[in-house]
Amino acid sequence: MAVRVMRGPMVLAMAAAAALGTTTGTAAALPSHADLQVVRLDPDPAAPGGLTTVHAFVANGGPDRTASPFTVLVDLPAGFTAEGPFFPENCTVSLAGHLVRCTFPAGLPALRTATALIPVRVNAYVPPGTRAEGHVRVAGADDTVPANDRTAFTLTVRAD
């Protein structure tokens, strides 16, 4: 009896399917070579008690389209609370309202972007002139450069 030795990408796909317990013959997608990166965008200033919107802007630097879903997380500082509706609609907010998690499906092409829109309420007691730092992070199996997966943004409270 001859033993056949298999090599290459097909073996990797079969090994991944076996590790995931896939028995239907269709393996889960292997991660691509994509560079998800967060781009800094500061929200417009808002008055105490007012609303502004955090634009959690993520770019795929490539070279590949994402083969796996990815998650965008928005961390808000004290004095600021996420208030829906959110985009995309699948965004969820922590009980305290300071952490928002949004998921995006696989398939973001290289050199394209995705944006989560998070309305933020400035608590009424936050004094005008306050500048507070929040953060946007992205996490995904396809990301090959973790150094650019997080950036700060500044929330500014203005007087009306």
C-alpha cells in the first residue's frame, strides 16, 4: 500500500478544518494578509448635555481582502455615554455606556474602509472647556500589523 504525502495550502486548509471540527467538507476561511488600521478622527465639540458622534474609522491597508469578521471597540471616558442608535445596528454597549463593540463581516477589500458611528452624550455636569481622551481599537484574525490597531480621539466640551 502506498502512502501519499500531501503538502501545501490544501493541507493547511484541511488541518484548520479538522481543528475546528468541520466535517462537511467546507473548511472555514483561513485568515488573509490584511492590515486593519484605525485612523484618528476627533468628534465635533458638544455642549454639556449635548450629543456628538464618534466616527470609528478603520482602513484595510491590504494587500488582501479580509477573510474573517473583525470587531471595532470604542472606549469612552468618564462623563461621556454612548447613546444609540448605532451604525452598524449590531453594535452593543456595556451597562455603564462606556464601551461599544461593533462587528463587521469578512470581505473588506484592500484599500477600503469601514466606519462605526457611535452617538455620544456629554453628561450635563461636564464643564465647558473639558477635553477628554477616548480610544478606538480594531481586532481581527486577518490583521498582520498590530501596531496600528488603536488610536486616541479627543472629546471636547464647548459652552453654548
